[in-house]
Amino acid sequence: MTQGAAQAQLDVITIGRASVDLYGQQIGSRLEDIASFAKSVGGCPANIAVGTARLGLRSALLTRVGDEQMGRFIREQLQREGVSVEGLVTDPARLTALVLLSVEDEGVSPMIFYRSDCADMALSPEDVDETFVASARAIVVTGTHFSRENTEAAQRKAIGIAKNNGRKVVFDIDYRPNLWGLAGHAEGFERYVKSDKVSGKLKTVLPDCDLIVGTEEEIMIASGADDVLGALKTIRSLSPATIVLKRGAMGCIVYDGPISDDLEDGIVGKGFPIEVFNVLGAGDAFMSGLLRGWLGGEDFETAATWANACGAFAVSRLLCSPEYPTWEELRFFMEKGSAYRALRKDEAINHIHWATTRRRVIPSLMALAVDHRVQLEDLARKTGADAARIEDFKVLAVKAAARVADGRDGYGMLIDERFGRKAMFEFARHGFAWLGRPVELPGSRPLRFEFSQDIGSHLVEWPIEHCIKCLCFYHPDDPLALKTEQQEKLRSLFGAARKVGRELLVEIIAGKHGKLADDTVPRALEELYALDIRPDWWKLEPQASATAWRQIEAVITRNDPHCRGVVLLGLEAPHDELEAAFAATAEAPVVKGFAVGRTIFMDAAEKWLPGTISDEAAIADMAARFEKLTEAWLAARSRKAA
């Protein structure tokens, strides 16, 4: 590594396509018959930027996106993934590219590119900043962006900067005949069309490269040769670069020197026997793994094996970049393997993938819970108030919580769907970290869902950021039939949550239906974990002793070290009792916060519902109580840290 490389701020900058992929969700359907789509970031360079970031490299993307919702989606998703957007230019005149795709058959994925005068193809040399490019150890240039004069000039400028600063140049041939105007709009999946024009252009790129990566078809188009061995020899005559030949399920071969007459005479990267579910994006996952090894100083055999493993993840799952493995996920697979040819069916790997790609980090959570339904209906009857006012009261509660949060991170709310629709709209106007929504029928035991027992079809309509909250009155000493019924309900909810990609908080209250000993809740959690129910959060009642909390923490750590943690519930306890409960968790780092409701809002609700206090008085009262409780929580955590 050169001295300049050692001082680099980034590991890799990828250059070129950035699109929004819309994947058909009905597997085995023609694109004509697709009824719904899943959205993700796409385009070879964007995918590689995400893939390398997930594997621990400091990556960035250099391209353009439109000044509209899809462009902002790409920018925000890259930021969530840890990809630098310093080189992402917003183009006010053009739209972000779109791609429609489906999985029609094994290895057959029709696709339509919507790229007429799109933003990324307007990339120009003026967008390529010398300081930015020189800040990376390597750049990745891609084939499609040599198809137009302006994008070619931009990439060649980046190549020049990289070479002048001792950086590495990687060429992902990324050949899409359709994007060179060599196939019709319906032929987006076409892999190879021979073209002397394309070959002539790409051959001029080869001498400046340190690493060249492509499939057999891509190696041939880059060289102009009609067979793979001839293509490799042609490339070697033009460039001393390391050549990596991708061969799908057969793995890959790395050529780091002269090309012999034996195609197999290279460094072979181990392949993996994986079911081919969707081949799109597999090459970008492959490149991500290869770069992680190559830039990390691994030998080529290791780097190539990691590349093949990342490609195996991609072909076994539906989408492109969202399905790429994280570093922890890849290491788990390399160490333990999988009993499944279809990796998407391996629950252990899937859980690591889920937990290590969550949309945001929430190290602590202070939540005002106003998801109460029965309690507020009872209060309305008691005070003679119109129950219709409950809906407006919850809007006031959101304003109170927002006044306390004041844009700071770590604050959240629990809001129900029955009375809280307007409150959720108000919630979205403020910068909260988290929103939980209950799905249980209030007071049900055995557990029932409130709106539909077909919970998955209900959840799919929720915003992706909303967390499912489910209260279950569960005691490990309950009769077996009751426990079994409740367990099955929670299992179905957990499965639905993962299927629709929503986080899950499970609230367990054991003390209302049996003795609450030190081992009661730990036993309950152990039973649920034994059923592979692994929620993102637990919400638990205050425990009688530090021993109970130590046992709870041990159960969670042993069964799911990726769990976000525990939040305490309030059960209408007075402030002093809650403060003591906070202090009791000082030796339990797994407790990350609280979600308390009636202690904060009940007094204001009792006065506001019948109209005896104003909106502002109710907001001020709830805000004061919420702020006092947050101060008590933060003080308890500060004493522990000290």
C-alpha cells in the first residue's frame, strides 16, 4: 500500500448507474402479470457501494440522481447503509432511472430500463472532484458509463486522478447490450450482443486498470474475441491487471499473471452449491466480496471465495442491494455454512441479516405510550365525555412528547390505530426516533389480534418505520393449552413481521395472572425463544430485584445478542415507583428505556376530555410529567455510567 493509500479517507468510490429497482413480488410470473413491486436501490455501482459498506469498507458513490422522491430515496438509503454521498449530485433537470424486474423462471428475469435522459447518464467531468476521487484507495468504473461521451469523459477523468495519486482502478465490465442501444426495450435481460464498436471502446479502458472483473460474455465484449480463452489473452496483451472471470455457480478464476492455454490455470475461488432464485445483482454482490478481500489485504483465493459467497447470497434472494450480506453475516456463513441450498430459508442467517441491516440505531428509547383504548373509553364514560374526543386528545399527547423531545434522538411513542390515526399524522411531523403500534385486542387472553387474525395482510399497509407492538398476558405457569395457543399466536405474528419487514416489540405481563418471582419472566422469555420467536424489543414490567434483571439479561444475551433490548412499562405506577424501577435496572444494560403512558397522561385526560382544561394546559401537564420521567431515566443511566 502506498503512503497516499494509507492516508485515504475512503476505501472505494464506485462510479456510474444509480436507479430505483422495482421488483415484482409474484415469483414465477411474467412481468406483464406482476401486481405489486418491492422497491430498492439498484444499478451496478450503487449496488457495489452498498455491498462494500455492509462488509465494512468505507465506500462512496459518484453519480447523479433526480431532484425528486426517487432521487431522495437513493440518497437517504445510501446514508442509512453508511455509504458516503459526497459525490452524489442532484440533477434538477432529469429524473432518476427506474428498472422494472420480475423472476419469471430460474435464472430468467425480464427487466425494463426506464433510462431516457436519466440523471445518472448526465454525469459529466465537472461532477468529478479531484480531491474527492483522490481520497479513496480505489475507484470502480463501470461499462455502461463508457457508452456516452459525457459519462465516458467523467470516468476517464476519475481514472486519471486515481492514477496520478497512486490509487487503484477497478473495471467492472457490467455489459448490458440494451444500454448500448443494441437490444430492444423488452430485451433488458439480454446478456450478450457482439459489437465491434463496444469492444473498441472498452479495450481502450483496459491498460489503465489494476483489476478487471467480468463474466465470460463480458470478458469477450471487452476484448472483442469470440471465445473466453482468446478474450483473456487479448486482455492480457493490453493490460497487466489482475483479471477475475466470474462463472456463476462454478465460482471464479483469478488470473494474476500470464494466461496459459489452460482456462483453469488460475487461482480458483471456491464456489457454493446454491439454488438459483434470482441472478440479477449477483455480480455486484460478487464484486463487493472481492473488493472486501482485495482491499483488505487478503490473498486472491480468500478474496475470490468471499466474492462467490456474496454472490450466492444474492442469487438465493429476491432483491439486489437489500439482500447483500453484512460482514457478520458473511463470517457466520463462512464459518458454519448452511444446511439450505436456498439461503433465504436459513433462519439463523436470516436473523443475522435482519438484525445487522436495521434502518437505524436506537441505543436508548424514552417513549410516551398513548396506545390505550379501553382505559380511555372507560374514562370518557366516567367523566361523561364524548368518546370521539379521545382521538383529539392523542394529538395533544404527541405535541406534548414533541415539546420534550425537541428534535433530539431517543424519543418515541406508542400510538394505536383505533383512536390514533390523526395522532400518527401529527407524529410524522416531528423528528421522533420510533413509533410502536399495538395489534392485540385489548385485554385478550388468550391473545387475539384487534382488527384481523390474518395479521400479515394488515401489516403490509403500515409505513416501514412503524414497529409492531403486541401485549400478551403470558405466565410460564399458565395451563398448557392456554400457553400453546398464545405461543402459536406470537409465532404467527413474528413470522408475519419478518415477512413484511417490520420490527416487532413483544410486551409480556406475567404479574397479573400469577406470582411474579425472580425467575418468572426469564422463564417466559426462554419458552418463547425456544420457539424461535426473536422480537426486536421486549417490553417488560418492573422486576422486584436485581437478580431478576440479571436473569432476564442472561436469557436475552444467550438467545439473541442482536436484540435491541428491553423497555420498561409503567402500569400506572406513580413517578416515585418508576424512578425506583429505573434505578433497579442499573446493572442490566439490556434495559434501554421505558414506554410509559397513564402515569403521564391520565390526569390531563381526566380533565381535558370533559372540557375542564384547555388544549395548552393538557399539553403542558403531559409535557412536564414526561420530561420529569425522562430526566429520572437519564439520571439513572448517568449514575450507572459514573
